[in-house]
Amino acid sequence: MEALRPTSVEDLCAIVAESREPLEIRGGGTKALVGAPNAARVLDMRGLAGVIDYDPAELVITLRAGTPLRKVTELLAANGQHLPFEPWDHAPLFSKPAGEATIGGVIAAGVAGPRRVTAGGARDHLLGLTAVTGRGEVLVAGARVVKNVTGYDVPKLFAGSWGRLGAMAELTLKVLPAPRETATLAIAGLGPRAAQAAMAAALGSPHGVCSAAHLPQTFDRAGPHTLLRFAGFAPSVTARCAGLEATLAAHGALIRLPEDYADRLWAEITVPVPLDGPVLWRLALPPSEAPALAERFEADGARWFMDWGGGLLWLEWEDEAGMDPAEVRAVAEVARGHAMLLRAPEALRRSVPAQHSRLAALMALEGRVRAAFDPAGVFETGRWLDV
């Protein structure tokens, strides 16, 4: 079935209003294999691409949702700026070439990298949007200013909604100056509990650590490394590194990693391609719970690593069946966490919801919100198995 490809907000309104079948909102298709397979008609958003307004001095950019993420990051980098929540392209997780992810898909999925622990997530940098609801109506929400507290913060609902509220056509994002220098300190040889304690101490210190992660094994088989990253002006980075070395003396010796080596480690933490087994889970949970869960799942054959100071736990199984999904979610729920099945064989995706069920009251509230934006279920494709 041929995809529908609007080239304007008016086109998008007409397509949605006239649709008599479910529509799957899709940009570059880099996350199309998340969730259950479905037969919905594809609504290809790549016809809505390009920058609408960008004034680097204002630290705000407005652009169409189908704009490739790589073009956004290149434009910002050329002006010494970046998206501080560190968005990334999912394509390599599904053995596809990187470069097709769109900014709309990134915001819709709430994608953020290691800096999220200090910089905030995608929703924290979404100032405003223009979208088309399931009614075929244009919705304009938010503003082109950072301080905007009038009314309900509708953009926050759309960020991370995976397209279940409406099709985002235009986005306004807050940007920041890119750091002049980065540095990574590492402690070698720590187990998960000691690593999480060190990360908590680092993030709670006054030294401005922007990212904290723990790898049980580095790409060159160097063993466990706990990584602490700094960003900013060179003199500040140097001073903060020295301050942290004194603060964390009781946790182990800190070494400054060569820049190219550290960059590769952070790249593999951001896009966890080294976890290349067929079943990949992503657990968001209280950082203090991560070590016990890592040990628990490792005993059942999982490979893992921690990001966000322990707030994000990646789990991978080489067996196509993986661990019983109900058990993964039960363990995560006891730890007050959330487990998402990000990659799995088709048979598993057909039977296991990708997203974790929430409390009944919260699920009911989400259902009412979706019904308000999309009463006819135009964007309900069956991808989420009714979660």
C-alpha cells in the first residue's frame, strides 16, 4: 500500500480528516520495528521538512517535523550550538544505516542520550508545536519563548507519545551553546553496586558532572569502567576534574581517558550497538535499584550496562526468546521502574507489548487524553497491543 506523504499542514489536515483507516505516523522509519507489526497505512512525514526560523542569538529553532536529525545537528554545530538532551538515531539498533531519523520522530519517542541525566529530556526542550489531531484539526501549542507558563503545557504531552495523540508538523526547540571542551574521568574495576555509589556521589557533587555511566566491559575488553563526563570551557573542565578526583578518592583512582577513546565509549553508550543480541530491553528506574537488577538479570544470562547514573539499565539476551517478559516487567515493577521491549524477533513483538503497563488509574487517564485528541482512533494502529 502506497504511503501518504503530505507536503503542508493543509495536506496533513485533509489526509487525517478523510482517512477511513488507521494511519501510522512515520518519519525515517528508524523505530518502525519497535512494537507489534501492523497493517496501518503509512503517513510519511518527510514531505514536511526544513527550517522555518532559526536565530542563534535567541537559542531557539523552529522547524518542520520531517527534517532529518542529522541536518538539525549539523546546522546547530555550524553555529556552535547543540540539542543538550543528546538525541540519537535508532537505525543501527535494527541493522540499518544511520541518517534517516527525523526530529519529529525523536521528539515523539522522547529520545535522549547520556546528558539527559543533567540536561533534561526531549520534552524539557520542546517549547511549542503545530500538530494535526485525529479530528483533522490544527493544534498550535506553546510559544517561541523559554518562559511560557500560560495554560496547559500540551507540548509535554506530545513528547514521548509515539504519535498516539496526533501528527506533529512543526516544532520549536530550545538549543544551547555546545561545550568548548569535554573530558571523561574513569574508575576501573568497580562492580555494579560500587559503580552506582560512585556515580551518585559524582552527580551529587558540586563539580558539574554532565553524564555518568558504567560499562561492565569496554569495546576493547578492558574490563569494568565507570565513566564520568564533564563539558564546558577548558579551564572550568580542568578545575572540576581535579575537584572530583578529591571528592571521589574513597571510591577509587580516577584517570582521565584520551579524548578519542572516551568519545568512542560514549558513542556506544548513546547507541547501544554492542548489545547486539536479538532481544534488547530498556529499563528506567530509580538509580539505587539498578545494581541489584543488573546482578539479577546477569545471573539469567543477560548482558547489561548502566547510564544516567543508574537510572537507565540496558539489558540484552542472545537467545531469541530472551527471559520471560512477564518476569522482566515484574522485577522492574517491584523496583519502581519501567521496562520497554525495544528490539525483539517478530513473534515476540506480536505477543508482548513493547511498553510497560502503568497503574490502572494512570492508564485510564491516558486513554481519556488520547480519546480527546483522537476520538476515532485514527492513530491507533495496534502497534502497542492496547497498552
